[in-house]
Amino acid sequence: MPDFARLLTALLLTCLSALAHGEKLRIVTEPWAPYVYLENGQAKGIDYEVTAEVFKRLGVEVEWQFLPWKRCLAMVEQGLADGVLDIFQTEQRDSQLYYPSEPLSDVEFVLFYANARPHAIKSLEDLRGLTVGTSPGYTYASAFSESPLFTREPAPTHEANFGKLQRGRIDLLITDRRVGRYMINNMGLKQEISELPLVVSRQSQYLAVRRNVGMDLLVQRFAAELRRFKREPAYAALNARYAGAGDGFRTAVEQQEHSTP
């Protein structure tokens, strides 16, 4: 084995050994069902279960914390957490975090509206004068985040955002398509809230870790094992189990088609 390869292997083993025999890897995340969430005190979700399985195969123990997203980011920045689950990759974060080359999942940010106050939105220009509910600390497309045409109003939780939309305190809200459908089903709002077909942005979600010694090697191993797992029947079965998170929810497009004479 070349000397450089031996050195990399030694650094990786040192990193993994420290995690195995010392402190667990501290990962923070915000509930973001169906990707990651708590149910009766138990962690669940497609991205959580995939990540837990990959770390299990790597022999790395993980300590999980579920917190508001802005606090998650602050804890990583302050060195109080080793990594964060389901984060987007941005230039601002690249200097602080290592990202695996393989993403966990892809999301689509779309808009939701109350059926009692419908809006026909085909582009961001159609949002002129409206108020759109957002989540603090989340990264949206710059065209959305920087537009002066409409107001962005954050809410502390996804439940709060949907509650504000239901009560008419905001005109629309933006969130991932699957997350929105999951929230609507869980909150019993299928007859009250609909989804618009416009996709504001598409982004990949990652597990990312702080730029500490050996962590770059850990994310390389994580990416390789994640790619292997994605080729296995167990991964397909896991995806199938969560594929129905939004079943029963009709988009605005479907509703319009069914209502057309």
C-alpha cells in the first residue's frame, strides 16, 4: 500500500476509533417529515433511517438531537454539534462543512394555498403584494428570497405555518412538496388546503459534518456506503414504505381537471 494511502487509512481509523470509543457523533436536525421526524419519541423518516443504517455499517455511533432549524445551524457553527441532517449545500456553508458526494434525497419547494382563498400562481411575479409563509433559517432560491414583490413571513414550526394559512393570516406558504402533503394529511386539512403546480426550486439534501480532523475521510466513506446501500433491495423497500406519505392528497391541477366540464 502506498505511504499516502496508509496515511489516509490511519487518519480514518483514528477518526472512527475516537467516535467508537469516545464521544458519539452528535447530529442535529429539525423534524421534517417524512424525511426525518419523531413519532411517540422514536426517530423515524426516510433520510433518518438511511443515515442511521449507513453509520451502523461504518461502525459509528450517533447521538441525535431534534431542534428548531436555526438552532441546529447555530450549534454546528459553535462546535456544539458534529453534523446536521438534511441540509442544503451553499457557498456560505462550504467553508464550515464537509458534504458527501452522494445526497440523501431531493426536494421540490412548492406553494400551498387555502381553498377558501385561492390564488392562480404561474410565476413568482404573480406573488406581487401577497404574504408567503416561510421557515426561519431555510435556504430558498435567490429569486424567491430576494424578490421585492411580496412579503416573506416566517413561522416557528411547519404546523404554525399551515395553521396561519388555514386562518387566512398568510396568503400562501412555501415548503417541500412531500413535507407539505405529509403535514396536510396529519393535520386533517386535505379538504382545506391545496398545492400549486409551480416548482419554485429543486435542491438536494445531505448529511454534512463540521470541518474537523478526519471528518473529510468520514464523509467519503459515508458517500461510498450510501451509494452501495442505494443499490440494495433494502433501500428500495425503505423508499416504498415512505412513498405513500402524501397519498390521498390531490394537487390543485388534479382538482381543476376533475372540476372541468
